[in-house]
Amino acid sequence: MIISASTDYREAARRRLPPFLFHYADGGAYAETTLKRNVSDLAEVALRQRILRDMTSLDLSTKLFGETAAMPVALAPVGLTGMFARRGEVQAARAAASRGVPYTLSTVSVCPIEEVAPSIDRPMWFQLYVLKDRGFMRNVLERAKAAGVKTLIFTVDMPVPGARYRDAHSGMSGPNAPLRRMIQAALHPRWAYDVGLKGRPHDLGNVSRYRGEATGLADYIGWLGTNFDPSISWRDLEWIRQDWNGPMVIKGILDPEDARDAVRFGADGIVVSNHGGRQLDGVLSSTRALPAIADAVKGDLTLLADGGIRSGLDVVRMLALGADGVLIGRAFVYALAVHGEAGVAKLLDLIAAEMRVAMTLTGARTISELSADSLVSASMAVEREMGRTVPRLPLEAAAE
């Protein structure tokens, strides 16, 4: 049974990729409870169907940090994207640019900034962690500026790496990991030829440029583990806020008070995110966290969200809950692994088509018209005030 294009791509990616790569993209932290909630909670959001509204002038476009986007979607930063397809970051960036949406390059990408930025005709976004090696941070920020990057996504929910047990079982990490990865690659010859052989070099391109030597997959976990900084606080971001002259977005917020702190700090945007369920298992899904955060800071900055978004219908749900835009991660990685640039472009086309259907049937002609009025829970709240008994939705119960 096909539930969405992303589901179809996921199954095809599982067959094509060596297990260590598939499970790296597909897995989460600990028992993966939050990973599952991201998908299931979003699927439970009920939209309010409206009819006979004359939807001939429907418009998906929006503004994100001063730039027009064809729809309120951006590709999220995903580490090691270049291992899922040959020079994968370049292919994904080209697909995003061709469809008029932003692409976000990860700090730990395979392809460096200097390879990805010139391959597209619109500015990309860049994602950065707060790391102990401040020299690396300064170096990569200067390189991002030189490459024309304007929007900086600062990921703050990784002061320590999460416990991702799937990685240890799959061969991404753990005992004899290099040997296990080699055997898996040999058993997946299409990937081995296209990416393993022709997609070299397989290193952390941005880190290697700074260090002056290759930082390969074998060094990936170790380099991250020694460089994440559990002492980080808002003051550690101040020098970057002063030095970075473009939009600065804080990614990894789940609590309204942290969102208010981001406003006080001077952030231009935030991303409501639990890192795709890959950090602290058991926290709120982005779906459940978003409404309270929107109540706290909507209008004070640009409000983005990620987590569990697999379709255009999911995009509409997140916008109705209060987001100004969304980031998609796993969904585009699956498509990239299967059909490269063409797969990501096709996925974005499908998301746009699904958004058009959902907006037509909810009566929203523009992105700004998607709001709480687009949700069943909004009309149910009115009925409660009239004294009628109605069933409680999970999102309503969580908000009380």
C-alpha cells in the first residue's frame, strides 16, 4: 500500500543503499519513540474541509527571509548527503533551485561549500553547530559568506550526540565498522559503483578544507564527539550574531520560553525541531510543540518547523498549526538515494501538487490563509462554547 511518495521512495532507498547508510538516515535515538510520534502525531491533525470557494487563483509562493520561494518548503541540512547519491549535496541543491525552494547545506556535508554554491543560481542556506573548535566555526562562516550564503541555520540541540543504537547495529559505528561497511557496499553493487567508486572523495568536505587533510567517514563520529560543546549558552552565539550580517535562524527549539529567548537574542527565525527524533527520545513531537510556540512568538520572527513531514498534506498541516514554512529531511534523502537530482525534483513536484489539493479543499487560496481556522479543532472549540459535547482531539488535550 502506498501512503505517500515518500513511503515509496523510502522502500526503494532501503533496497538500494547499504544498510549502514539507510539506517543512518532512517533511524532515531534510543527506542525511537519521538521519531514515530513525529509521523503519527502529524497524521492525526484533522483539516477542515470547505467547498464552493472558487479556488482558481491558488498561490503557493511565500517569502522566507526576504527571498521568494515557490512554496514554503526548504530542504533541511542532512549530514553525509553525498553518501546517498554521487556528490549528493550538489544534486539535491540543483533540484531545490530548479523548483524555486531553498537548499540547506550541512556542516558535515560530503561536498564542501565551494563545490555546492556555484552549482546553483540562487543563494543556498548553511547550517552550523556550536563547536569547541571556534577556529573552524570562523573559517566556515567566512567561506559561507564568500560563497554568497545569506541565511545561517544554527543547530543548538546537539551539545552532546544522541544515543543512536541503530548506527551501532548497522555498521555505521561500533566494532569492526569499516569492515562491515565494506562488505555491505560489495553486496550493493549499483551504489558501490555510482557512489562508492565514482562519488569520491568520501570525506567531510567542509572540515577537510579547514584542516588541510581528509576527514573521512572513519573519523566522522570521533570528530563530532570531540567537538560538540555541552557548555554552550546564548552568549556563545553573540559573536556570531554580531559578525553575521544576514538572517540567523535557531534550529532545535521545542519550548515556548526558549522561543522567547530566541526573540530576545535577536534571531530572525527559529525551527521547531527535535532533530528528527535523533537526540532526546521521549520529547514532544514537533506537531505537539508547535502550537504553543506559535502562540508565544508568531509574528516576532519567521517560524519554521520540521519532523515527520512526508507529503504536501503534512506541509499544510504544519502551516495550519502556526508555521510559516517547513524543512524536509528524510523525505528528500530517500528520493535522492533512488533517483538523484531527478528524484528530489519529482518529490518537490508531488509535494506542490499535494499542497494544491489540500489548500483547494480547505479553502485557502494563499499560504497566509492557512491558520487555525483550517483545522477541525478550531470549529470544535466553537461548538464547545455553545454547550455541545464533542470528541477531544489529541492536540487539544495536549494543549490544556
